[in-house]
Amino acid sequence: MIWPDSRHYPIELRLPVLWGHMDAMGHVNNTVYFRFFESARVEYMAQMGLFARQGEDEVVPILASTRCDYKVPLVYPDEVVVGARTVKVGRTSFTQEYAIWSTAKNALAAQGEGIIVCIETKSGKPIAVPDDVRAAIERVDKSALTVALDRA
Amino acid sequence: MIWPDSRHYPIELRLPVLWGHMDAMGHVNNTVYFRFFESARVEYMAQMGLFARQGEDEVVPILASTRCDYKVPLVYPDEVVVGARTVKVGRTSFTQEYAIWSTAKNALAAQGEGIIVCIETKSGKPIAVPDDVRAAIERVDKSALTVALDRA
Amino acid sequence: MIWPDSRHYPIELRLPVLWGHMDAMGHVNNTVYFRFFESARVEYMAQMGLFARQGEDEVVPILASTRCDYKVPLVYPDEVVVGARTVKVGRTSFTQEYAIWSTAKNALAAQGEGIIVCIETKSGKPIAVPDDVRAAIERVDKSALTVALDRA
Amino acid sequence: MIWPDSRHYPIELRLPVLWGHMDAMGHVNNTVYFRFFESARVEYMAQMGLFARQGEDEVVPILASTRCDYKVPLVYPDEVVVGARTVKVGRTSFTQEYAIWSTAKNALAAQGEGIIVCIETKSGKPIAVPDDVRAAIERVDKSALTVALDRA
């Protein structure tokens, strides 16, 4: 697996392509790619320790926007690697990039993006990304960097 | 729409068949029928007033078993009518029958069953079907009967 | 239903929000919005007469990219209106805009986009949008305009 | 993993439980279990070599009925093992048993069944299970038996 531009994803999830993921065109349906992105995003948040905070918490991350660019059609059988990394941290939101690698085709199958907004539970309004959330993002993406350097 | 054996369903839900419901065989995927059954079951429970009770409640209805017999393949475009009725109330559970009518094919597309067990929230164990749940089932299925008689 | 900027969609699909569309957050899952978009896109293509052409055809429309901006969370029960219109026709692709209206909340729930590329079946490469496809898009979107004027 | 009654499944598929598999109750939705069964069934058919036959073939296997008994609720994160075996070969159909093992809970999460009918493509009617299909079933389930004995 060689991600384009020697980029690195701190989260890499191996997921099976199932026969039932295909639609009447005989390709994995366009909605399934977003389930793959979601799974990597949730894993990223788990690594951030965001779930441990939940419940007691006054800030909740909400998916505000997401996109997928389809490169190569996926078909069963295959196993994909779904990568996730944070590419930007703004005032009230952060932006993640997702990528799907087809091991059967040895090719980048899709690339996407997700914008996650920090919402204050009480008001339902966007709120500045809390310091500990910023720190958690840096930790997850940095540890990835470390791993990447170790591999070099 | 003529249900077999002039049977009657107190809940009849009209749902569109979507293109995305089809799998690589070009038919509505087998799992989608259970989504249709679920939708009728939830509507039945809403009519019972079960959701109003929830939260404050010590008894929760859980799907313990479900089955689908596929009669005629569904394809897009179509609109189905999903029927639900309770066919048996036991000590700790009740049994529902579901049916899916294809308006495009004017035929019974599938028939199924669901067994719903009353679980005590605290212990997680089956508990006798509460009297008000029995009464609610009778009311939903009876009002259906009334409607059926009105129509005759 | 009042679409923003008094825009008009030639395709407006009424779809039920199902209980099973909700995820563990208690909101309609982010992937379901793309199923809604897909359903409007397929209806748009059906109106274009694209399916009649299929099989005998040397050109096939492929979804190359799609995006969704989430505005207001959807919850069951609700019924959405999904709008689709073509906003741009390029050399080898055309761009559609999608919108989801929540009738329960009387609000724009989401807005999105889809880029559809014309692929030559034989080579698998992008090909110039055929004249009859251009004409079909104009017809679908124009007839909508007519309807809109009639309503005024 | 200890299947009940020391039974053995020739097909054992490891599948991740995804966050998006959960519904508003916070458990894996009832329809997802049928996607798991389907995935094991398709893998079983692949082992039978049924897909190689397809296209040129006058007999196609169709799912006529399926059932699931839910034992223990699944939640994310988890990894399940989905087992499939043929328990009966009739005149025009064969019956498979499915089981889902939760590795997180170290427990049998669900058990189910599928009845697969052999349909003659031309007439659309059930046809006697062809000899090579019977042989393929025996081969898949027997090789399993062999493996089971080797492990003993």
C-alpha cells in the first residue's frame, strides 16, 4: 500500500468489502464509502479519548460536512484500508481527510473529507475547539508522524 | 391490494422501493425486507403508545427472533405496503406477523414474523407482559378490526 | 416548503424517515442522506430517459464525486422532500445540486452536490457529454422551470 | 470461541462490528445480522465454486427464507465470527445454519437459518438440486469435518 505523495494516516482501518455492499451496477454503492469514512473517523475519535469524555461533557463533535471523490470502483471480494488524518484545526471546527485503499486493485479507490464542528451541548451552537481536544488531535496525528519516522 | 385469506393488518405502511435497495442480483436485497418489517413494527409500537412510556419505564420490548419468507422478488421502481398484526400474546412475549405487498406486481412479495420479548430493564431478564401492554395490543388490533368492519 | 433563494427543483421526491435510519446518536445517520440524494439522482436520470438507453449504450453516467452539508439533524418520525437539479453541464461531466427538506421541522436539513461523469463503456474513459444527454438535461430542468412559472 | 454442542462450521468469517451498525437503541440493528449471515452464505457459495458456474448456468440459488434468533446484543467495538454450514439437502433446496460469535463478549450472539432453493433460470421454477451442487456442498462441509478432526 503506497498512499499518494507519501502521505501518512495515523488511523488505518482494515475493512472487508462485502458482497452486500454492491448495488445493481455491480460496484460498491456510493453510500458505503461514507460508512468506511465514518468508521475511520470514529476510530480516530476513540484514539483521541473523546468517548471517555462523553456524557459528562459540554462539548460534542458533530459532522457538519463530508465529501467523497470516487477514483476506482470497488467490487467484492476485496479488503480496503481506510485512512484518516486531521489536516486543519480551525476556531470551532477541524477538517479530516479520508482515503480508501483497495488491496485487490492495489490502488487508491477514493479520497474524501469531513468537517467536524464542536457544538456546545447546552446552546446547540458552535464553540471554540477546547484545548484538550486540540491537544488530543495533535497527539493522535503526531504519534502517527512518529511511527512514520520510525518506519523511514 | 388483497391480502391472502382476507386477513387484516391494523398497521399498513406505504414505503417506496429505492434503487439503492437493490443488490448485485438486481433485486431488493434480503436485508431490506427486515428494515421494512422493523418500520411497521415501530409504527405498531408507536400506536400502542410504547414510546411515550419509554425512559420512565422498567419494561422494554426486545426483538428476540424474526423471519422472512420471500415470495416474489422486489425491484425498483415499486411501492410496497407493509402490514403488521399481533397473532399471539404469550406469557413474556408476543408474536407479530408481517407482510409486504408489491403494488407494482400486485402480489404478496414476502411474509414474516417477529417475536418480541418484554425485558425488565433492571435485571435484563424476561418479565410477564404487563397488563397495559396487553391492553394496548388489543386496542391496536381491535381498532383495526373495527376499521375492517367499517370497510365491509 | 420554501427552498432558500426561491430556487426550484425539477425533481422532488417525498421519502419517509425510518426509525432504522437513526444511529446511536439518535439522529439520521450521515450515510442515509447520500441514499436520499441517490434516490433523487436516479429519479432525475429516469426522467431523462437514461435507463431506456442503457444496455444498447456506449456511454454510462458515473458518480465521480458527492458532498453533503448537514444543516439540521433529522429524526424519526419525519418525511423529507429531496430536491435535485442540474446546475452546470461541462465538457465530460455535469453537476447536480441536492437538497433535503424536513417537513417535521419545516427547515432545510441538508444540501449537497454530485458530479456525474460520462464514461465510454469500451475504454472506461471520460467522454464528451453526448448531445442527447445535454438535451435531456435541458428538457428535465426546463420542464421544471415551466412548472415553476405555472405555479407563480 | 466455543460453538455450542461442539458443532463445527466449515465457513468462519471474521467481521468487524462498526459504530454505524448500531441503531438508536445503542445496539447493532437487527438487519445487520442478516448482512452478516449473507456474507457467510456468499463465502460458502464461493467455496462451492458456484460463482464460477454463474452466467453460463441454467440453475441459480435463491434465498427463499431466513431467520435469526437474537441471543446477546452486539455493540461496537467488537469483532464477530460468522459461521455457516449446511444442515440439510432436500429435493429442490438446501438448508443452512448460521451463527454469530461475539469475541468481545465471548458468547454466541445469534443463530439463524437460511433456505436456499435451486431455481431454473428459464422457467423461474424450483428444480432438483443438481448433482454437482450436492457434491460441492458435501465437499465444503466435509473438508470442514476433516479440519475439525485434525484439530481434535
